[in-house]
Amino acid sequence: MEICLNKFNDDTFTDYYAIYLEEHGEESVFPHQLREKMARHAIDPEHSIVRGIWQTETGVVLGYCEVQNVDEPEWEIGIFIREQYRFQGVGKAAVPLFLDELAAKGRHSFVAKIVPDNLASRRLFEGLGAELTETELLTGVISDELLESEVTSKKEGAGPEELARLQMLEDMILATKQEACVYRIEWPPTK
């Protein structure tokens, strides 16, 4: 399968948003406008580098590669492949292209934090020369006082089912404590 990487922009935002909803779930206690704002923030070039993975022949978006928090000294890379395109070599083709682009910007050292049971991602990065250096306890995906206050306000007066969903969202995004395997990768590989 031939692929290419491209930036998401206003014209292709709906493609990214479909992937965002697949990754984060179609159902949400948050209104559509807030979810769309969060998705737009995720691909804002001021603090992230996100590239869509397009199938060249069909123009279908298969997933994306990303670096969030580009203002941090250590860049963490990630990848998300839509479920129907997994285990077809998409990640194996996309990640080196993405790393080549980042290397052209002068970045050669990265980390990838992968949950232990995501064997496909672990094998992908190991196959690219990444070395497992440690495990780390992740404490949350983002630190966002506005989002935290929004969750807290929605929890007040919520019924049991909505309260459970809000608690799950809060655990997943704001305060999750989950172990991750930390891989370090140098690109291009020196071996």
C-alpha cells in the first residue's frame, strides 16, 4: 500500500476529526463545539506536528503521526492507525517518513511512550531501532485547568451513568495513572 504524509488544514480537518472521534469515542459528555475545539488544538502547528497518513491511490486517511508539545526539549512521537487499516504495514511505512521529516528539521532523538500491552506499537518501534530504556508511570494525557473545571462542573448533578462516563473521561485524559514503556529512538539509525 502506497502512502504519503500531509498536514491537516481547514480543508482536511473533517478527515482528522473523524479519526479523532474514532480514537476518543463517538459518544461524549462534551458538546460537539468543545470536542471540535480540542481536536483543532491537537493539530495546531504552534505546539504540535501532526501528519495525516493518506493512501496515495484512494486519498483515504488511514491515521496520523504526531509530535505534541514541540516547545518541550524532548519530543515524544506517537501514531494512530484507524482500526480497519491496522496490521497492513501502514505504521511501518509511515513512521520512517515522519522521522525523516523531523530529522530534516534538525531533530534526531525522540521518545515513544507505549502501554505494555500494545505489542504492535512496541514491535514497530523496536523494528526501527528504538530501545526500551525504562517504564514510567503516566499521570495524564494533558494538564488543562479549563478542561478539568468543565469536567468538574458537569459532574455536579450528573446521573449515575453520566457520572461514570465523566469519571472515565477524567481518568483517561486528566489523571490516569498508567504504566508505559519508554522507548528512545535516534534517527536516522546509526547501526
